[in-house]
Amino acid sequence: MSFPMTPAEARVDLSAIRDNVALLRDRAPGAEIMFAVKADGYGHGLVACGRAGLEGGAARLGTAFIREALELRDAGVTAPILSWLIPPGEPLEEAIGRDVELSAATVALVDDIAEAAGRTGKAARVHLKADTGLTRGGATPADWPAVVDRAMARQSDGTIEVVGVWSHFACADIPGHPSIDVQLTAFDDALAVAEKAGAAGSHVIRHIANSAAALTLPQARYDMVRPGIALYGLSPIPELGDFGLRPAMTLVARLALAKRTPAGSGVSYGHLHVTDRETTLGLVPLGYADGILRHATDRVEVLAGGRRRRIVGRVCMDQFVIDMGDDPLTEGDEVILFGDGSRGEPTAQEWADSLGTITHEIVTRIGSRVPRVYR
Ligand SMILES: *Cc1c(COP(=O)(O)O)cnc(C)c1O
């Protein structure tokens, strides 16, 4: 395959995404897959990844914001899409008119959605969200019955159709964490309340599982799972290995400059690094504006000329420096920041471990200046 010369690019292997969906389908039999493509498909590209996920067997897509769902609709994606983070002022009418399903966890939002649906002349498809212990979004057990009752009243007047009941885990990535069973019990309680109020039947989809739960908690699969990170090929529980997932993204750059530098040279802002010998330094044209965290300084490695090289000195806004020793690397040579590891390059998991974060943050931070290139 050949790629155009660009200073840097994120290469996304869409076949890896399709394969990861197939793997999830095998691992979570009987559950539909809603592919979480929020935040520009975790930095991999919203529309391309959404399409690849659907081709691979995902039935639905999930986004945080309505505008992300509308971008998929603009691109011609017709599969069901759920948007679950709806602050005031969101374009509810447009969402309903364009068949975007909406999450609600308050009586006020149920009413806003119903009124928007009234103006649209089309029933809104709504997933009611219970807070089962994450204590982020969702209705608390105290508020839940009122939210369900209002939604059912709005269903009777034809403005809302309750098509889902859902929740989200706090600690599904911590195997054996006691909150997991507590949340499952709370979810069953919330489902019982909803069923008693009439939100029941096969058209009401029950869902709580993210990637970690989909892969490790059969009892959490219900009717549908909502994986994100696993479908981009990154492990939701690194301590348990890679689950056979294949990372989709390879981040590459081309050396902008290679120069012999004497011993004792202070490198980059603040002179945090000083060369201890004469060496060749390479300038990589990616910086913290592109998602290479500033504190990657002296912490992470990249692959250049077949060997690992450490980032030396401060990561700057647009560039950072690597030490290439006496190897004959030159301008234009390819540097692989991270990938699937098959060429000896670091993985996004290695970057996350070195930087004290999770792979979600590594890939979603890749900036808009870096083109996504698909194969
Ligand atoms: C992001 C998100 C997911 C996917 O989580 P992963 O850990 O990436 O699998 C699922 N559900 C909701 C509500 C989310 O916000």
C-alpha cells in the first residue's frame, strides 16, 4: 500500500475495526452491538469508523452529542444511532426528525423531548438512563420512578416511544470490583420499575455493558453491549491481555530534520536533556497541539530506522526531538510513534502506561491537524 507524503498521519486500518466487531460478536453472543463512535471515533474518524463497524456487524452506533449523530446522518449513515449526553439547547427537533434516538434521565428532559417531538410531528425514540452507581449521568433510584412515569405518560400521548432502558458501569475494567454486582442488582431493580410501568417487551432494549463488561461479564450483556475502545483494537483491561483485538491506528511522522550535535548540547525548551556524547538528533513534526502530551518528555519511545528511540527534551507545540545515535537516519525517514507493535514499535497501551493514563486518552487526543488515512 502507498500513502501520500505528509509530515504526519494517523493510519487507520478499517479491516481491524471490522475484525474486532466480529470478535466481540463471538465473545458476546446474542447481544446486539452498539459501537461507541463519540469523539471522532475515538480519534480514528467518526464516519469511516462508524461505517466499518456497521460492515463488521454492529447493529447501531452510539455518540455522546447529537451533533455527532447528525454528522453521521449527513454522511448517509442510516443505522440506528443513540446520543446520550444532552445539555440544554441541543437540537432536539432536528435529532428527532432525523431518527436520532435520545437518552433521558430527568422529567424535564423527557418533557423537552416530548415537546420537540410534538413540534416535529414524529414520536421521539428514547432510552431512559438509570444511575446504578456510576454517579455521573442517569436518574438515581429515588428519581427513577418519576422519570419512567413521565416517559410512559408521554408514550400514551404519542410523543415518545420508550425503546431502551440503560445504565453505565463505574468499574467494569477492574475485575472482581464489588461495585459490579451492586450495579447489576440496581439495574435489575430499575428494569423492574420500568417493566411494571409498561416499558417492557422486545422493543425495549436493555443495555449497560462497555467494552470491559462486554468481554468479561456475560451476565451484563442483556440485549445489547456498547463497546468503544475494544473495537478500535485496544484492550479495555490491559492486565488481562489484548483479548485478540487488533489496534486499528498507527501514528507516523516523517523526520523534518536530522543533525549531528556535539556532546553537552541542551536540547529543546528548558534544556531538560543534555547530550552526553556527539549524536544525531531527529526532529519529529508532531507536538502537544497534536496530542503528544507535553509530559511525554523523556518518557516514551518511538520507532525510527528499526529501533526504539526515546523522546529527549521538552515536547513542544509542533515538534519534539529524538536521539538517533550514530544511525544514518535522514530527513523524510519514517518514525512510527505507536501502532500494533508488529514492527517493534510501541503500542498505544505502552504510551498510556508510560504516561499514567488509558489508551482512550492517547488516541482521542490526536489533533485535527493530523490527517486520518484509511486502508
Ligand atoms: C464511551 C462509552 C462507552 C464505551 O466505553 P468503552 O470503555 O470505550 O468500551 C459505552 N457507553 C457509554 C455511555 C460511553 O460513554
